[in-house]
Amino acid sequence: MQAKWYVFYTKSRHEKKVHELLVRRGYEVFLPLQKVVRQWSDRKKKVEVPLFNSYIFVYIPEYRVSEVVQTPGIAWVIRHNGRPAVLQPKEYELIKRFLQTGLLIEVVPQEEVKAGDWVKILDGPLKGVEGQVTETDSGKFTVVLETLGQAMRVDIEPGLLKKLDY
């Protein structure tokens, strides 16, 4: 049976602990983290936080899903159409690309692209990625990961977007 990236839901703020435990048990685990600046009363600090709160991905054959669910800190397996949800290879690569870019681009609105339009990125580290524009005033661009029920948003220069006819 072929292994796939199955999607699990962890208890709140247990992602890193579950990741460590699963790796120690020999599983291949994907926990996408992003660096953010957090403000405390006396200082600022860069910390790594999960890209998707309470989500973790484990590369296993489907018959091993039940043993992963028994791991302390895992709440349940995410389901899609009545089956354990799978992170598709295209989605896995897209998440990795988003994380590698660290993109925060200052945006100048462009009139031919508006909220709701489906677009393709023409250049840059996310070249070829398709998604939907969610806000034109701030240039937010969203890619929805259907099997996860989650979305990733990034600021994109509108001049890099080509409107698609869907």
C-alpha cells in the first residue's frame, strides 16, 4: 500500500510536541513552520509557529492511520469525503514554496484584477501558482487547499498576476 501525507488534528498548541514524538517513533512528519515576531512586555523575539494551527502531516500508508491517532497529543484524523484526508503532492510542494519565499511585497492596486478573480502568478518564486484574489486594496492573494479546508495568503504585486477565465 502506497504511503501518502495524511492530515491529523492535534490538541491546541501541541504541534511541536507531537512532531517530536512522531519523529522519535520513526515516522516521516511534515510540520510547516513560519517565523513571526512576537511582542512581549519587555522584548520582541522571532519565533517559529505552525503555518496551520493544530495540523500535522504524516507520510504513511492508510492502514497506519489508526496507530498515529493513538499518539498522545493527536486529537483525530481529518476526513474528506468520508475518508482520511490526504495532502496532495502538489499541495505539499506549494506549501514548501510558500515557506521558502518569505514573501511580503508592498502592493500597488491594479484595476484589471479584482477580488474574486482567479489568477496565475507570472514570475518570481511562486511562478505558475494559481489562486483567487481575496482583496485588491491590500493585494492579498489566496490559495485554497481544498482537502485541508485551509487557505494560505500572501501579498503579491498585482503586475505579476494574470487573470484566468474560469
